[in-house]
Amino acid sequence: MVDRVLDDLTVEVALSGEITDADRQLALDKIEKVLHLVDQPILHVDLRLEMAPDPARERPALARATLDLNGEKVRAHVSGIAMTEAIDLLEQRLRRRLEQIQEHRLALRKRGTTSGPGEWRHGDLPAERPPWFDRPVAEREIVQHKTFATPAATVDEAVFDLESMDYDFYLFVDADSDRDAIVHRRDDGAYGLRFDDGRDSTGLNGAAPAAAVVVESLPAPHLDVDEARELLDNSQEPWVFYIDAAHDRARVLYRRYDGHYGLITPVDDGD
């Protein structure tokens, strides 16, 4: 365990495996850049770098960071082929996490700590969510269109993001297969995992996820947005995971609690 003072802040560093001094210094430099984005007291920073000894592991380099921001914990963990890659991904993930927190705070200042009656916005703070408002089909509109932009993630990292942001589902690019995928909460308490091409558990490369994940080998249908709306309208499902026919990328059309739709797309799918 090594301590380093960074701008009058103690960063606790733990190293495991073959970590070079250059890797350690690079990680500290990256953390320092991220800390300049924070506009609140930073109480503690924990940084962990680990190189797994198993040579068969596809992404043996692990990097984890925990920031204590005035009592609120912000965590990120990533894996990479090499430690420099993992460190770069860690910086990107921490930046994204801090940007999301800032977006949430701005949104809360605009509308209060909870949404209005019959309304839920993807990304609201955890709350007991009522069933969606059964708005007449003719009145339903896509009133929210969000994109996601993230480094490729392992299944465990995607589950971590889902839990950290209190989402019901999370669209991501699987780091092992380079396929669009979705993780979601199941009624049995496990996490469901679906790949866009319907691959089953044999498609999971590398180490098995630590989380309780059920791989659902059901390919995403190829639809346009109107077909996705029709599919959602004719079911009681909260969302539909599909391949956009025009861009050949996965999207999620979901029910908002006000009875309208929200649409989530990859940031690079051509829109």
C-alpha cells in the first residue's frame, strides 16, 4: 500500500502483479486530471491496479478507483489487454461518471428531487416507481431521445453501471465480443443479458461474470422505430431491444411513466 499526496490530497494506491513504475505514474497523472473536474470537497481517493497472473485471460489488466466526494462514493472499474489501456479506460469511465452526476444535479435543480405525477425520466434518483400511465396509443410520442457513449465494457462493468445509476436496463458494447448488448433486471432477482445476435453463454469469452447473470439467447429483431412502437404497444413489456434496420445497431425503445416513449441509441449509429 502506497500513499501519494496529490494537490494536498492523499491518494491511496494498491498494486498487485507486475505493475511498472511508469504504469503507476500514468494512473496517478490520469486521476489528477479527473480531479480537476470536481467542484466539491474530495475526502479520499483509492486507486487499485492489478495485473492478473493468468496468461490465458483476454483482459488481464484491471484498474479500479473510488472517489469520496464529500461523502458520496464514485466508483469505476475497468479491464484491458494492457495496463496502459486499462488506465486510459479508467480515466474515461471516471469522467463519464462525474459528468452523469453533474447532469443529475442540474436536472434535479430544474425539477426538484422527484418527477411529477405520472412521470419518470430515465436516470431519476432511486424511487418507488409506479406503473406507467396507460396513455391512449394515438397520443403516445417519443419525447426523449438519448444516446450512449462509453468504452466497451465487460458484463460485470455493465452490471456495475446499471446498479450505480439505478437503471432497469443498460445498453452497452460488450468488450469481449464487440457486440451491442443489454443487461436488465429480472423478476427473479438475477440480471438478464442479451446480445444483439442472440448468442448464448458460449459467446461469453474470458472469465465468467461475478454477478448472477442469465444469458437470454434471443436475437434482437430488425425493426424500424415505427415497428418497434407497434411491438411495444401490443405487449405489456416495459421496453423493446431491437436492431435498427437503417443503421444495423441496437436500440432500446422504452415506456416512460407518463405513457410516452423514450429511445436510447448508440452515439455512433449514424443519426
